[in-house]
Amino acid sequence: MIAAVAITTCGTTNTVVALLRAGEVPAVVNMFVIAAAAVATLVAVIAHLYDRQQGRLTALTEFLIARLNEVDSNVSDRNAGFVEGYLLRQGQQQDAAVVQFPPRMHSRRLMSGSDD
């Protein structure tokens, strides 16, 4: 947008000055307008490429998440079935008893090599 406005301004300025006066627009003004148009075009191209890259990265991320969820659901089902089948064959399909850890009688302390 800025590049289009800059080029239009440059063309209009040169045309008006050529029709109203016998002189020319200073070269500095023309170079400034051309530089502004070039920078604006470069920024627009870089922004477009960045947007495309982000879109591709988002699509790749979504695909990877879907694939990992699919793999996880398949592997989890197989592992669960394997463990349950093994326990059923062994006749051990019982819930494990909860055993508490005994209380600590002394506190821990750090030891270095010379604290023996």
C-alpha cells in the first residue's frame, strides 16, 4: 500500500512540476520516494513470507499432535490389554494392597568425605 502511494505521489509530483514549471523535481525527492517504495515492498514481501511460514508451521503442529494422539491411543490400548491379559492368565487380577512406608527415625544430614 505504501509503495503504491509512494509511486503515485512520485509520478504526480513529476507530472505537476513538469506542466507548471520548466524545471524538474529535485533528484533527492525522487530518490527518497523510490527508496520508500522499495523498503515498503520489501517489508510487504517479508511479512507475506512470515505469514505463510506461520501457517505451515501451525498445520504441521496440528498434524503432529493428531498423529501423536493416535499413536498414544493405540499404544495405550495395547499396553492395557497386555497387562490385563497377563494378570488374568496368572490368576492375579487383584488390586494390590497399599503398604505405608515406615516413619523415619532420624533426620537426614549431608555428609562430606571428612564427616565419617
